[in-house]
Amino acid sequence: MESRMRHMTSTVREHQLRHYSHVAPLPEGDPAHKILIVGDPSGWTRPRGRPHNTWLWQIEGHFQVVGLERVSAWGEYGLPRLPRSPSNLRKQAERRETRAAWAEDPQHPFDPLSVETKNAATAVLMLKSPEHDILAKACEAIHRFADKGDENKVALTELGALDSLTKLISHEDKVVRRNAIMALAVMSAHGEVKRLLKKMDIIASMIDRLAPEEEVVIHEFASLCLSFLSSEPTVKVQIFNDDGLEPLIALLSSPDPDVKKNSLETIYNLVQDFYTRAVISELKGVPPLLELLKSEFPAIQQLALKTLATITSDVENRVALRECQGLDRLIEILGSHELSDLHVDTLLVVSNCLEDEEVMALIQQTGALDKLLHFARTSSQMEIQRNAVRAILRAAHNNENKKMLHEHNVEQVLVTLLGVDHSEVREVTCLAITVMCDNVASKAAFGQCDAIRTLVKLLQSDSGAVKEAAALALSSLTTSKSNASAVFEEGADPLIRLLADDRDAVIAHSAAILTNMSSQNALRGSIRAQGVMSALVQPLQSPNTLVQSKVALAVAAFACDSEARLEFRAAGGMEPLVKLLSSNHHEVRRHACWAVFVCASNRECSVDLCRLGALEILQEINLSPCRKSQFSESALQKLFEGNLSIKYSMMGSLALNDIIVDGFYDPGKEKSGSRVPSLEELSKMKVTSQQTVIVINGKLPEVKNKGKGKKEDKVKEEVKIVDDNGVETKPWLPPSDPAFCSLVSQVMELMLPLNKTRERVALLARLVADTMGGPVERDVLHEFFWELHLSELKAELQSNVIPIGRIKRGVFCHRALLFKALADRLGINCTLNKGEFSRAWNVVMLIEETPKTSLVAYIVDLMHSPGRLMKVGSPEAIRYQTL
């Protein structure tokens, strides 16, 4: 194969055919045979046959089909080329140089040639001509062709016109440069052309064409091209970085209106970015913009106003406008009926300027403020009304401006605009009312001019934006009690229904309004009666933190009534409330803590909150210096107050005002942050020697009636079982303790004749000691065998839970608990403190009359010398508390 290929290549080089010499078919029968053309490898022309895809050759039928390894690329018409030899390439270069020298020789001049073409491709090729006249005519023809439509622009782009035109805009000849810029500017109006031009880096060259020495036509089309390209963000940055803003501002003073308009459009696009707006005043751009307001062309006036409305969001530009007496010109436009088409954009500029206190004072002194308010009230155009209210809204962000607006009765103007039947006007008017409510006088004025009624009606608007803005305005107005009462008179039911709205902001603002109204007891009770507590449960589960915060605060506001707390609990509100305690949002967590604090005032709610894990979450929060607050600390303390069993287990002490009630139990010492099982859970655990739970229950067991009553009770119980599909729903109750009940009755009788607290404490201590095995000397305490007694009771009851009345042999911890339970029923304030190794003691506060009346803390001896009182901190007291 290699020898055949070498032979074939040498044969081709020997023949050096100038034209195709032979068309030879391959032998029939070979499926790969094709008709191939053989010729000079250095001068291929269009073949008459069709090449095969495997790059095969045949030379005049002398060889079979042979593959060529040295074929480097397909030819122009699909045939493979053989690589040219260095000698051939050198000869061709020499011939080209000879032809070029011959053409330039004055002795052999080229006769003038008039070329007329109707093909765009020819015109594009002419852009590469070295002759200026040809270039100018080609650019002019391309300009006319591109101006006829977008299809022509695309066709020229596909022909490669952009590459040549972007070079010619910097040509030394003015005519060529002008025509090239005209063609390029017209083509840049097309989106695909703009996309390609962004990549060609022509911005700097185009900015150079804005120089004062250039012709007006060049200014016109260069600025036109920039106006098209500056709509792209990357081009805006490039224009700014190449210092293109300054020459554009200079062209605003051009005598040609098209140059002004194109430059203004480019500047308008550029100032959409804040960093460009910031340099307008430095480049003295405000005066020429104000001057354009006097233009005879409305399009230029409107574009100038739009540009001013954008740049006056910057303070420096507002100052520059004020120094140029631009406000006077703006007020003149607003007062002219002939310029009514400019009023909308003029108000946008004025609204920006009114943010400055100096401007507000200026227009107040000149009487322009009254004109502006009258203009807003009497205009019938929606855009004018909307922008006028926006101007008021901007001005009202300054406290001094609020006072000025109130002095000019802006409240009445805004209430009037609330009645306009257009959603945008109503929305922005509600926002203006919200801002004006920061002024106390304005807030009262709104309540007196029928704003409340209109805003409550807007809560039922079909427009979500209007509904949201109206709710926001009412949330600001109802911080006044008189306004809150006015809203209630219009009906609280729409507000409650809005708690289920689709828009989060509407829910949040409605909850805020209800919270404001709840500060009045009469309103709170009426609103609660309409079902507000159950309506607050669902929005508590919203993922929106604003809704969570406002609704949690509303729960705290309404749950100060016991019935409201129970309604909220019955509606399932405790679980979502507890989940909000874990929120990472500070305000949500704080309001949730406050709601937990309020709800925990009910023992049932407190138990539910602890069961759902609120106690553990609050303990974790209070361990974090960043997350804890007075709200979390108060909520935790409140939960402990409603769950004294858990408090005693975790804290190891009960205070004087902690009153033990039926159902209290001592589960033993638990670590802070761990969950304390409920008494029901403990009662169902397997009996073990490691845990003993002492329970206080002074309720006597219910005695069932006999006869007919017994039968009726059985029927009711059976009905309940049927309704619950065979599962009894009777709540679990702690084990009864008749012995404790009897002891309580006995103590009550014995205490009646005693008046002094000291005597009552001593008698109670002796009764407790007698009930639990009598006095035990310290030296023989190990022979008391109280653990064996408790083990026997657990085996008898088949439970770790032991009623305290069943204990006949008890030590410090058992006696102190019994003393506390009985003392609380007798009205004797005492503490319950837990120590180590089953130690526990009670502290009572007794009055000492010498040397002066004071309260002194004593520890009550219940073990060794029952009834003995030991001052806290004394050696005997310390010995009693420790081993």
C-alpha cells in the first residue's frame, strides 16, 4: 500500500496537470468505487465528479483505489488537497509580488473602472478596498440597505460587514468615517447585531467620535449607536469606565435635536446604575438637563424629566437641582395646562426632592405646597394622582415635613384619594397614611375624617396589594385607643377572616390590628367571643417570620384571659407555639416566649407545654448568652410555677410561694435540660429498685352510686366506649391516698386552737415525724430500714409510684415533702429544699420581736427532735442538712 501511494504521488508531481485530464471509473463490482477527478494538486477547480468520503485517489486508471496519509484538509469544493512543497509556495509569492509591482508602476496605469452592483455581498467585499471613494460609497450603500429592514441587517451581519465597519469608524477620511458610523448605528438597532458588537470592543472608538471636532452627523449616529448598545449592562459599565459620560453630557447642549435626544437616551440608560448617578453632579450634568425642559420637542422634555427623576434619588444631585432653581421650573410646569403631558414625570422629580427638609420649607414659603396638594386632590388623571401621593409619601419620611404636611391638612387630601377607584392610587395612599401616623396629631386627624371606615372597607378589596396596604395603615392607626374602638365598631370579623388570607403581609398586619385592639378589656372579650383564638392557630404554622412574630404576639395579647387560654389549647395551638421557641429569628423567639409565659398561667396549658418540650427548649435558650432574654427567663420560671414537680426535680427546691397541689410528685433528681417523665408515664414503667416516685393526692376516690344511678353510669361509659371505637377515653388519674386525706383532716382539727405560727409549725413537725416512724437518733439512722419498707410498698402496689400516705417509715426527703404538702394546706409558708444522700429540709419564716421586728429563717427538725427550730446557717442546721 505504501509503495503504491509513493508511486501515485510521484506520478502526480511528474504530470503537473493544469486542468483535469481524465475522469476514470473504477472497476465494477467494488462497492466502494466512485468516480474521482484527478488534476494538479496545486490548482483544484470545481470537479465534475463526486469525491468519496474516504479520501481516495485514482490517476488516469493506472492504479487501484489507494488511501493517502498525507492529505491535510478538504479542498474548497470538497476534494482533498495534497500539501504544497516549499518551492511551489515560494514561486507563487514571487509571482504575486511581481503583479503588485506591475500594477503600481506609473508606466503601466490601471484604467478607471466604474462598478455598479445590486448585490450586498459585493458591497461588503468593497469595504476592504484601499480606495477612499470606494469605501465611502460602499458604506453609504450598506447604510441605505440596512435602513430598509431587520432582514437586511441580519443579511449584512452574515456577510461579515461588522468586522469591516468597526474598523472604518476610525478611518482617517471623514466621509468614510461618517458613512461607516451611519451604517453601523443603523445596524446596531437589531438585537443580534448588538450581541455581536458587545464582543468587538468598539465602545472606546465610538466615544472618540463624540469629540467636539467631529461633524454633527457623526455625533448624531455615534450617540445613536451608544443609545442602542447602552441598554446592555456590560456596555454601560464599559462606557462609564471609558469616560463616556462627560462627552455625552456635553452633547446635551448640541444645536441638533437628534444629537440631544440620542445622548439623553444614552445618559438615561447609564444612570439606572447608582454609581453613574453619583457622578452626574460632579460632571455638571444637572444644568443641561434642566435646560432641556425648555425644548420645543415633547419627547426630549419627557426624557429629560425621566432622567431627572432617576438622578434625584441621589442627595448631591438634589442639591445641584435646588441651586440651579430647578424647583421653580418644575412648579411652573405643574401650573401650566399646556404642559399637562409632563405633569406625571414632573411629580416624580418633585417627590424625590421633597425628601429634603430644605426643599419642603422652600415650597411651603412659596405657596407651592398648597398648589401641590390642590393638584393632587383635583386632578382626574390616575398617574398624576399616584405620583402626587408618592410625593407626599416621600416628604412624610421626615418628621419636620410631617408637621408641615399636617398644618396644610394633608389628612383630608389623603382620605379623598382613598375614594379614587384605582388600585395603585389607593395602595400608595394607604402607605402615605401609614407614614403620617408617626405624627400623633395626624393619627388623631385621620380618626376624625372618616379614614377608618374607608380603610376597613378596603380590607375586602379584590386587589391583594390594596388589602395589604389598608391593613398596614390600620395597624398604625389602631395604636390609638380611639381609632381602635372605631375599627371595632366597623366590625372585627373581617380582621379575623383575614388571618386565613393568602398574603402573608395581610395576615401579619391583621394580627397587629387585633393585638392593638386587645389592649382594651371590653374589646378583647368581644373579639375573643368571635373565635379569634382558634383563628390564630393556623397562621402560627406559617413559614413567614413576620407572620410568626405578629401572630405569637397576638396570642400573648388575647391569652391573658383564662377562657381564651383554654380555647387556644383546645384548638391545638400549644404545639405550633412551642415550635416557635426554636426559631432563629430573635423577634419570633421573643414573642413566642411571651406567649408561653401568658399561656402557662393555666395549669393545664402549662402541663401541655412541658409535655411538648417547651421546658427543655427554654432551658437550652437560657444557656446561650446570645439567645436568652428576659422573656425566655420569665417563660421558664412560669413553666416551673405551673409544674412544681419538674421544678423540684430539676432545681431541687420550692420557694415559699410554690404551693403543692394534688398530683405533685417527686421523681428524683434530674439533670437540667433533660425531660422529666409525667406521672402517668412513671406509673407504667417496670418496677425497679433504682427509682421511687412519691405522689401527693388529697382527692378522695369517687364512690359509685348503686341501683339506678349505677346503671346510668354504666350506660354512659358504654356509650363512650362505642363512640371511641372500643378505646376508653377516661383520663388517667393518680392513685388515691385515703391515708393522706385522713391525715389532712386530722391536722386541720388539731391546728384550730393554735394561733401562733411557731406553735403550729412545731405541732405539724411532730405529727409528720409520728406518721413516718417517729424520732430517729442520728447514731442509729442506719438501723431505720426505710429502703426495705419502700421496696415492700412497691412490690405490693406493683408500681414505682407510692402515695405518700402509705409511707410509715420515712427519712428526711419523705418527711420534708409531707411537711410542705400539709403546711401549704394550712397556710403556713415554707420552702422545700433537696440535698444530697436523701437529705431534704423545710425553711419557715418566723417573726422575731427583739431587738426589732424582723423575719428570721429557721429549718424545721423533722427527724431527730421533731419540732425543734434551727436558724439557717447555724452549726446545728448545717449538721442537719449534711451527713
